Amino acid sequence: MLTILHTESSTGWGGQENRTLHESIGLKALGQRILILCQPSGILGEKAETRGIEVRRCRMRKSYDILAIKYILDLIKTENIDIINTHSGKDTLLAGIAGRLSARKPLIVRTRHLALPITSRFTYRYLSHRIVTVSEYVRQYLIGEGIPEKQVTAVPTCVDLTKFDPEKTKENLREDMGVERDTPLVGTVSILRRKKGHHILIDAIPLILKKVPDAVFVFAGNGPQKQNILNKIKSLGLENKVFMLGLRNDVPAILKSIDLFVLPTFQEALGTSFLEAMAMGKPVVGTNVGGVGEVIKNGLNGFLIEPDSPRAVAEAIIKLLEDKESAKKMGIEGRKMVERNFSVEKMCREMLDLYSSLSERKNR
């Protein structure tokens, strides 16, 4: 049995924290001991405790917080930590330094969740024994930045198929909204940030309505672009066609209710939102940026289109709404692909294999 410590200095909740929680639950089920170290106000810690994961809390004020380094050093010693998996910039420096200073010499794994440029090559080249990326795209980016190829492994972020299960999820969004069952319903689930491309989808809607006039669109999520999105909807006179659902806890039910999922994103490490929609048996429309092409196979489980093009978005959506049989087949293929390549169980087995091989190599 390995004792694995995950560190996270972020206090919020998003795809990064969600993956860490799923991995922790999965590896605990596979017989490993898991601890999570987070900030006192970290949402990850709250959620982890409800799932029976051991949580430790420590203030991580800055990247060179001596008190935090001392706390992690003590934690490594008292809990006999074998592996440290770090997730954000601040905790990577703190836990990496503590790990390198520790007499126990735990193995340090750095998980890179984002498709953004790296700001500290030191943490990748010298503090970490291995780097895990959430997509092959991010892996190739790091190699291109001078990180040795043998030091970087891609283990895609995956989906909990027990939660995203179309056979066990009720469809209720149309009823709640008061729209007819045969109304074409297009949806997206994402934080409301400009890089997610909601404004591109809104610009595409008038073009779509010329061909499919009864179509309705729903945006689930919250974020800094909320008011700008509302203003744009109003300026185009789309108040009766685009509905803002806010932050929702029933994402599987929303995905079950829509006919197709679309997100014209400008930047994506992988695209977990596409995987969740595919898991619910829905065809998807996404842009050919970052790691999205590892998820969307054009013409098989959806359409992969050029970025920053309302016309391309409109054409893809119109095709799917007008050809229901093809859309249904794409949804079926998407579900098969997620079951085959993107289940949480597969992700956890791959991470355990990595941890085990690193540990065996160290012991030899």
C-alpha cells in the first residue's frame, strides 16, 4: 500500500479539483492510503471529507512560505508519505521543496491541468520526478518547452460514468422551462469566461434560427462574463431564445434533456465538458483548439470546427438539428468512446500503475 499526499493551494472548485477528488476516491477504493492537503477554506477539503478522504489543512500564503514548508515536512515524516502529487503553482513549490528536503525522499509528481503557458520551469525540471498532463496536447507543449520527454506522462481526465449515466438520469429540463418536448434544445455547460466562447455561440444563434426557427438555447454555469452575456443576448433580441440557468447541481439531467452540446472554446487542455455530454449520449460541437481533438472525432461523435467562427458553429448545429438520425448515432458513438477511453476507473488504474512503477524504481 502506498501513502499518497495530494496538495492543492487553490481554494475554489473546478475541473482541476474535481479530478483530484475523483482520483483520491478511486485510489482509496484500490487499497491505497490517500491524504489531501489544502487551504483552510479550500472547497476540495470539504468535499473530500464527505467522501471519507483524510484531509489536512495548512495556510499556504505564498510560494516560499517557511511555515507551510515546515508543516509539509512534518506531515511527510509523521504520515510516512511515499508520493506527493501537487496541482497548483504555489503548493507545487512548497510541497516540492519540502519533499526534496525530507529525509524520507518521497516521489514528487506534478499534475499539469491547464493549457496555459508555464511560468516556472524550475518546478517542472528540478522539483518533480514525473509530470502528469491531462492530455497529449499539454504533454507535447511541455516537451516543446524543454521538459525531458521521458519525464512527462499523459493520463487524461475522465468521467464518473455512475453519475453521468443516461439510463439512470431523468429528463426534466423541458418541463421545468415550459417548452414542448419536440422543441430543439441546444445546451452548453461551462464557467462563463470569455475564453469559453459563449459570445461566438450567441452570434451564431440568429443564423441558426433562420433554418431552425423553433430552436431554444440554454447556458448552465456562472462566472465573470455573466452580465456581458446577458447584455449581448438582449442586444440581439434573443431573450426568448437563450436562457441562463445559472450554476446547477443537476448537470447530468441538463445534458440528458438537450439535443446536442456545443462549446466554441478558445482554449482547452482536454475538454471534460465534452466528455460529460458524450457520456450522456449527446453529439457535441467543439473547436479545434488545445486537446479538444483528442475528445471529438469529427463526423463520428460530433463536429470539430474552426475557432472564432459563428458561421462554422451555426452550420454544425444546423446539421445536427436537421439530421436527427445522424445526431443519434453520434451520441451513441460518444458514449462508447467515453466508456472505452475516459472512465474514472481507467484514469485511476493508470495513475496507480504510474505511482507503483515510480515507487518500485526508487526501491531498486
